[in-house]
Amino acid sequence: MIFSLPYTSPGRLSVAMTSPQPVKHRLAYIDWMRGLACLLMFQTHCYDSWLAPAARQSRFFMYSQLGGTFPAPLFLFLAGVSFALVTEKLWQKDLPPSQIARTTIVRGAEIFGFGLLFRVQEFAVSWGWAPKSDLLRVDILNTIGLSMMLMGVVCWMVGLIVSDRQPSLPGTLRQGSEAIPRTPMVMAALLTAATISLLTPLLWTTWRPRFLPWPLESYINGVHNLGTPQAWLFPIFPWTAFAFAGLATGFILQSPWARAREAKVFVSIGVAGVIFIELSRWLDAMPTRVYSIYDYWHTSPQFFLIRVGMLLLILTGSYAWCRWGLAQRGFSPIIQLGQASLLVYWVHIEFVYGRVSILPKHGEGIRGATLGLAIIFLAMLALAYVRTHFEQIKTLYRSRMQLKPAP
């Protein structure tokens, strides 16, 4: 399925999740988080594209851009969570690590391919003013695809190590945590996330791989063709670390122990988020600096830590809202958006930044841009609804045509 972000569509998740709790709310909190990321993405892009220069100096725009720092970490984190669910499902089928790796890495390569195709489309739509270098820009879809491939490689290596040390049991004899080497997977994911975060400040500054052509170096540190790393791009360092943090979280949430204590586990995750946030602030306030060039807001491990803490808090809040709140009482626009996130991401860009922008670029006040945002939201919601209910709509149309009397 290409119209929802990797491994997070309802069809993919439902077969991967077996829980004594009702499956509905477990799926909903993932979709709700992804829908929240879409909503934050819409407002960021709309105000960035349409607000006039005077409005861009306002506090309102500042907070809009601050909200725009969440969608990319959310998408990557959720890709990691969902990757864990699918990996566990494949393990439970008693597939060898090499076959699991092949399946997941190929899926990551598909997403990476979609990212490249998206860049080609954007270049074609912007023909005449977009530089050719835009074809090689490292965007979020590219990074999600690379993250999935890297997670596939790490899970494959852990699987090989565990398989060499333990005799394989048929899937029918596996029970609970024996179905997957959960603890090694969690530790490997956490170690990889920490390593990526710790190496990022160096690879952006003193350890820059300048010997690489800029299209390759850009995947390491986002240098593009501008000479220095750019904070608005999505290179492997540090962005893939969010996916590995999600991978560890997903394996933990799928454990039999966690599923038997689901509410308490999510509360604990929220508490861990608060601890991470405070730990980040404490580390940032320390007078000693490990790195010769320190940039808290872009490359520091402390900033990665505080954002992971916020992601964990959002995860806990989403779970609580979907289980005990109003998220699933009737139709949920946020969940609906989350079920077709890749499609609405792909389409809305053209109506916000492209030639078919529904409002003049950099020519609106806050009120006009907000009206445009409402139109984009409703249009993308309708598109997501049609995408996820297409078969029902088609069946209903056919049944009505059959009931229509012949002339």
C-alpha cells in the first residue's frame, strides 16, 4: 500500500497485533498520532507559503513554525513503531532472519523510491524556476525509506546472532517473548539511536565526509550543494535516530508483559518522556561541553533527547485520548487523515507550494492563510476518506446502478 506511511495502515497493523485488550484503540492511537502529524504539517506549510512578509514577523508565525518541528520526528518515530509490529508478525511465522530482512528492506526501498519519484514530480511541476539540484534534495520520504532499510539490516544482524546461539523452534511451539528476540532487538535499536545522535554533531562539523560528492554527503549531514549542512533537510544523522527510538518502543509495547499491563505501561512511557525532557535541560545547562562546536537546536544529543521525550508524551496522550477520550466516538477526522498520510502529504504540497497553489504565495494575512488552511484540511480529509472507503463507495454505486430502472 502506497497511500499510508510505512507499515501503519489498518490492514498491515491488524494482523500484527494480538492482544488481550480490544485491538481497536491500539490501532487508533497510531493513526491518531499520524493524523496529528498531518495536521501540524498542513498548518506549517500553509502559513509558510502564504503569509505575507509582515505576518511572518509575528509571534503567531513563530509558534506555527515551532509546531512544524514535530511532523518529521512523529512520522519517523511511528515508522519505527510500526516496523516493530510487522517484524514481530514475520518472526511469528517462523521465517528465517534473511527472509524477514529481505521483506522489510524491500519495503523501505519502495518508500525511498517514492521519495525520489516525488522529487522528480516536484521538479516537473516547478519547471522553469526550480534548480536541477532539487532532484537530489534529501526529503522526509527519502529518510523514512532509508530508516526502514537500516532497521531491516539491524534486525537481520540481531536475528542472525540470536539464531546462531539458540536452536530454532517451530512457530507453533513459540510462545510469548520466545517468538522474537525482543530484548536484543530493543537494546540494538536503542544503541543505534544513541550512536546516531552522538555522531551527528561531529559529522556536521569536524568529521564532515568532505571527500564524498555533495549528493552523497547530503544523506549524511544535509549539506546539499550549499557548502554547509542545512537544518531544513532530513539526512540520516540525526533523523533516522527517531525511527530507531520508535523501533525500540514498538518492541516494548508488543511484549506480552506490556500488553497485560497496557495502561500502566503507557503511563510509564509518559513519565519516561518527562524524565528525558528534564535530563536534556540539565545536560544542556552543564558548563562542560563534549563537542568543540555545540548547536543545541539542530545537532546536539540533548535536543534529540528532549524531542524523544516529547514524542513519548504525545504517544501517551494519544493512547489515553483514543482509549478514554472522544477520539473514537463517531467519526474522527484526525484518525481518518492518519490512515492516508502519504497520499495527503503528496497531494497537499501541490496546492500549497506548487503551481496550483490555492492562494497567492507570500501575499496573505493570518486570517486569509487560516481560511486556506481550513480548505486544505477539508479537501485532504475528503481525499483520505475516499481513499480508505473506495471499495465501499464503489460497491454502493454499483448497487444503486443495478437498482435503477431500465429506460
